[in-house]
Amino acid sequence: MTEEVRALAKDSQISPQKARLMADEIRGLPVGRALAILSLSPKKGARLIEKVLKSAIANAEQNHGMDVDELVVSTARVDAAQTLKRWRPKGMGRIRRRYKRRSHLMVAVAERG
């Protein structure tokens, strides 16, 4: 089995549900095609995951001497981070709770084969 090289982005300011849409799109694809999909998508999650994917590619090339043309996205995972709880004033002296959800993004790449 080939070794995986990964990159993490912790506490990204996006909900896990929205970020998982883009993680599901690139899982299992060659890195060139995954970068093309992410760069053309208008979603915020695409920008964040693209940064993590580029970091994983750089880690594989620089630290492990892997060939970039042979890399595929082996794992793309989005986990929930700590949720920030905030208050918003509403009518007649009431308040409503607002949740600012955050995510941990993890992308791992491995050589084909």
C-alpha cells in the first residue's frame, strides 16, 4: 500500500454540511482534475478545500519526493469543530441563539497504484 500524505486546516469558518459538498466532489480523483473542479466552483468550501489540497500536494512533493502527476485524492474529510454560540436581539425584548459553525478540513493524497 502506498503511503498517504495529508494536510489539515482546523477551525475553518464554514459549516461542515456546506464544506462536505465539495469534499465529496473531489474524493478519489487525480489531483489535476480535483484542482480544476475546485477552481471553477463558486462555493466558499471550494476555496478552502483547494488551499488544503495544494498544501497536501506540496507536502507530498517536498517532504516525500512523490511525483505530482501520479497523485490522487485518497481521502477528503470534513469534521465539525467547536460551534460558537451567539445571541441576536429579536422583537419584543426577546433574543434568539445563532450558531457559527466551524469545520476541520483534511485532505490526503497518495500515489496511484
